[in-house]
Amino acid sequence: MPIPARGSRLKWQRLIPATTAALVAVMLTPAGAQGTATGPAESRPVYSYDNAIREAVWVDTRMDGDGDGKSDRVAVDIVRPREPAAQGRKIPVIMDASPYYSCCGRGNESQKKTYDADGNPVQFPLYYDNYFVPRGYAFVAVDLAGTNRSDGCVDVGGHSDIQSAKAVVDWLNGRGKAYTSRTGTERSKAAWSTGNTGMIGKSYDGTIANGVAATGVEGLKTIVPIGAISSWYDYYFAQGAPLYDSGPEWLSHYVESPDARARCQAVQKRLVDEAPRNGDFTPLWAERDYVKDADKTNASIFLIHGMQDLNVRAKHFGQWWDALADAGVDRKIWLSQTGHVDPFDFRRADWVKTLHRWFDHELLGYDNGIDREPMADIERAPDQWSTDTVWPPRSTDATALRPGKGSAPGVGTLSLKPAAPGATETFTDDPKLSESDWAAQIDKSTPAKAGFTTKPLTRDLRLSGSSKVTITATPSTSTAHLSAVLVDLGPDTIRDYTAAGEGITTLTNRTCWGPSTTGDSSCFKETKARTANVDYTVFSRGWADLGTHADPDRGRPLTPGKRYTITLDLHSSDHVVPAGHRLALIVGGTDAGLIDPPSTTPTLGIDLSRTTAELPIAGGAQAFARATAGSRYSTTPDARLDGVAEPRTIRPIPGATR
């Protein structure tokens, strides 16, 4: 059935054979580390951060992306504790490969790399270095090809991006070459590294981690992608419907170093020519689809995503998670109510503690019990979390709900009962209106949408995973876009994900996460939840160009007056519709601010008898029937409901401020 693969409890593959685990654990344990009778439980900050080795090397990527006849080298800035090397001990690596270290900055405070007069690294953005280096890890910050101090060209998730990070993993495992300068011949070896590497990063950085993991590279033990892309086509299009008015060439130009822009014109041209704005799925997009290679992944995954992320939309984590589950990959997940926000900025103390334990387990082999804990943490309300042993829950089942005619045009029902043959609803695309406008007037006949609602629920109803909506529509013009959104109709307090901060407010006070130096502070501004009181919550959405009805990879002109059937993939979520609220499905045209409109303004007739929503409901059809039977709540609709502000236009920059 078309619901996310549920998997079983984490089936961890130990990094160390049981017969030698105790011996190797002792060898890897920093002096003073906490331990138990069965081995160390936590790495401790026993090494000097101030006295750490800070160095830069240039790794040979074994490719010539800029076509200058020389193999490209990528800049790799490294900070690692001095003491293990002096003692002849090797250490694991935490690695963040990014295009943003000089152009845009990283984290909530947009930190950039800084260097001293000799070009040695001084500031490493974020807290990974401050916190983990004293605990016996190296932190490695990689400038993707074409950015900052690296050769080559940015190709937006393609072979160049992925290989420029993968080559560093190879070098850390003794399979590659590095040099002490960008153009010199003096070699540098990673003799200090165990080879065990964990990649981490938000947005573009986490996307690179996904892509490198999908190569199956040896030595990459785990990745921690935060709000990351799993298929670049799905970043720019939704089943043929464009999400932005520009393509990957704009992003490439935005992040490239000035000299790379001058030498990478051929790559820029390819990004234009092979990524047409008509939404066709071309070989360029296939190269940037990591989901198809999920079965090559050897690394475990700790995935974090905001369920209201309207930059890297929630479809990305859903399809990646499902594919990893099918491949039997060990995995863990956190899902927040935020938009495009790092967990360091919405659940800081718990996040750092959990990440520490994760890396200790995956890179040092510590038996700290994190593999026996719940797979999923879900934010139910601002700063209120629940857990699940397996995600989605095993009781989740795809349940077919049917839209039906109501008492007024465009105001229908949503139930298990199929609509009567011949039942239809009609709306006209209005590109000025968004999902917020539709939901605000769910109970009124309005010309731009068709809304379908359940009775007020008598029990909580949980939807967990990915949904699909199959629509049979008759357009009046040769082009048409369709949107489908799921809405929780009822009062609530939620994170204000459309506001600046996307669910957080940045404060002035700071907390510190490890030691600092003059040039690299470990202290970061605290945040708090930014909330909104609402009458409805849109919690899942999906879009498509109706012209892709026959082939999702290629759109075709429509014949006005002809009936077409298409299935829209809705974004993954985990949402509980409380008792007393109603569940709604809204079908419309252009979702303003989130997709671009078609070239015409169609009126669409919806055949309700051939339209179905398959929703991942905990407990399945029986749970839905119980929740909608014998309602004791008022069914008097509100004249107009209030939600968060309309989605704002998003610049096509994964990780940038909206």
C-alpha cells in the first residue's frame, strides 16, 4: 500500500567486532572519559581546544570540472586535538562540506570561515569544533568545488559537488591525495585519522551528505542531514509545476567564488540547457536524485527536518526516509514544527546531548544505548515532544477518504463513503490566492477552491507519513496546475513558521558549547519558540502540473474539455487532529507563493466519484470511522478562520534566510 515503509527497530551494525570491542574502545577512549563495566559511555572534553592543530590541505578530487587541464583541488580546513597525535592515537572525523563558508555564512548568525595572515584557519563556523574537538574528534570543513578557496565549479548537487566531498572521505581513509597548498607538490597524509567519518550539515550541506552517502563510499559511517534535499528536481519542481522562477544556474552563480564564475561558464550553460523550465525530468535531474541510490548507502542516518519547511519541503525527508527503510539502513529521525531551522536553534540542550551520543556510538563505537532508544522524536506543540519506537508507527495504514457533495457549491464532505456517480465540483485558478486564503474560507462557497471536511472528530486522529491525492479533472484550457492541501480545522497554538525565523525568535543572551579562542567563540545567541494562535493549520501539501498526468517525467498540452486523472504526492508529516477539530482536504489551482501559475487561467471540473485521498492514518479506516462517528461537537462553521500569514516568496537558496 502507498504509505511509508515502516521498517523495524534499528538494526545496528557494530563498528567493532564483539571479540575486540573492549580492547579497541579502551584504545579510542580519551583519558578521563566516563565509562561503565561494559565500556566507555561518553567521550569527555579532556583535550585542549586552544592548543589544537589548525591546518589546511587541498584534496585532489580526480576531476577537472573547470576544464583547465588540471585536476581540481578542494580546500579542507581541519581542527584536531594535538594530544592524540603526540600519543600515536588516531581519531574520527566530523565533517561539514558546504558551499556557504565564504559567500553566505552558516547557522543562525551567518558565521563565515576566517583565516590569519598566513592563510591558516582561525574561525570554524558553528559549534562542532568547539564542542567535539576537546572530546577527541577532528572537525573538517570542506569548501565544495568552485567555492571559497577550492578549484573547480559548483554544479548544484551533481557529480562535482558530491565528488568534491567524497574525495575528502577517501583521503581520510588513505585512498586519496592531498597537498599542503592549492598549487604545490608537497603531500599531506591523514595519518591521524581512523577513517571513521560522520558528515553533518543543514540544507545544502546536509544535501551533500545525502549524496555522498548514496555513493556507498567506504569510511562514511553516519550522516546527519538537517533540512536536506534528497532530489534536486523536487527542489525546483513539483511534478512538473515550477516552484521558483529560476533554475540551478542562479544558485551556482550565487555561491561560486568570483574566479570560479569566470572559468565555469560551460557548467553554467549546462545547468541552463539541461534543466528546462518546462519541468521535464532530464538526465541532469537524474544525476541529482539520491533517492534512487538509497540501497547503496552504508552509513547510518540521523535525519532532522521541519515539517513546515517551505524552503526544502517535507517531501524531501519523506521519500528519502522511505527509500532508506526499504534498503534496511539504520536510521533515526527528529521532526519539528518549525520551518527551515537547525535543531541547535529550537531544542539546543537536548540536541547537543543527543548528537554527542550519536557520534560517540557511530564513530567511536561506544555502547551508550542510543540504538535501543525510540527511533523518532516528534514535536507535537511548541517545545512539547513525543517519541515513537518506529516511525511511522506500525499501526499506520493507507486509508482512502472520499470527497463528497455538501450543502453548497465547493463546500463538501470528506468521509469513507464514495461520492455519487456524476458528482462534481468546479473552481477557477486564481494565482493571487494561497492555501491560507483557501483554508480561511473553507466553509464558504468561493470560486477558487473546492473544500471537503469531516464532521468534528470525537477522538484524536493521527496522520503519520506521506499522503497521496488522486484527482480526476477536466480543464478549460491547455495548461493547468493543481494543488491539494490537508488542513486541521480548529484552534491551536503553533510555531509561526511563515514569520521571520520560521518558528523561532533569536534572543540577545548567549550560551556556550565548549571552549573558545580569540578568533572562534563557542557562544551563540539563544532562541525561543515564536508562536501564533490559529483557527486552522495546513500540515501537508502537494502540487502538480496536470500535463504530467500520463508521464510524471514529461508534461504535455491538455485538450480543453477532456478528462484527466493525476496523483499528487503530498509532503510527509506527523500531525494529530484533536477531538473537536475537523480534517479538511482542499483542492485548488496555483498555491500562491509556493508554485508558479500556468500560462493560462483554467477552470477545472473535479469528478468526485473518481477522486480519492489516501492518508496514512494510525489505526487505519477503523480509527477514522470511530473518530467521525456520532459527533457531539457543534458543526456550525465559522465565517472566516485565521491562520499564519500567507507563505512568503522564497529565494531559491537552500539554507538562506527567507
